[in-house]
Amino acid sequence: MRTRTWFAGLMAGAALLTGGSVATAQAAADDAQAVTCGNAYWPHHNYDSGSGKVTVSSAAIHTGPYGACTTVGYVSKDTTVYFDCKVVNDYGNDWTWVRDGNGSSLGWIYDEYLNPRGATEGC
């Protein structure tokens, strides 16, 4: 009798663990689907004439306005970048499309890494 009770408890615990890992995997898949990257989905135009400086040691430039989007480069602290426009992503975070001093497009940068905090004009 004790063996059966122990075995039943072991199986119930295994079922809980398996169910938890499936739920976690599903949540991760849902998050990945929620993030859409790429310039075709996030069009940008030069609506803003502002500029700012990077405030962190190395700010990532992304293909879309999410940290999960592909990083295409980095901008060093105190580098001046020029603003095109901004968007607010699905998580409520502001991101700005930036250009370098030569006018070349760089990509999306998280506004918290800029002073002032990104573009004022929406895309």
C-alpha cells in the first residue's frame, strides 16, 4: 500500500512538472509571436529634426522596436544620433529610428538610452 501511495505521488509530481514546462514553452512561443521585427512592418520617415546623445556604454541598434529584434550594431556612449521618428511598441516602450552624422540610417534604439529621450514625432 505504501509503495502505491508513493508511486501515485511521484506520478502526480511528474505531471505537474511536465505541465509547467509545457506552459512555459507555450508562453515563450507566444512572446516570440508577439514581437514583429523588420522595416517593412515598422515604416519610418524623417519627421523629426532632433538629435541626442547615447547615455549608456553601448546601445544596441535593432531591426524593430523590441529588444528581441535582431541587433544590427551598437552605438557608443556620448555619440550623437539624429532622430527620424518614434513608435511605442506593444509593451508600452518608446523606440526611435536613428541616423548617424552622415545621414545613414542605423535602426531602432530604445529611448531610455538617449538624452533627450528620443524623437518627439511619431512614425
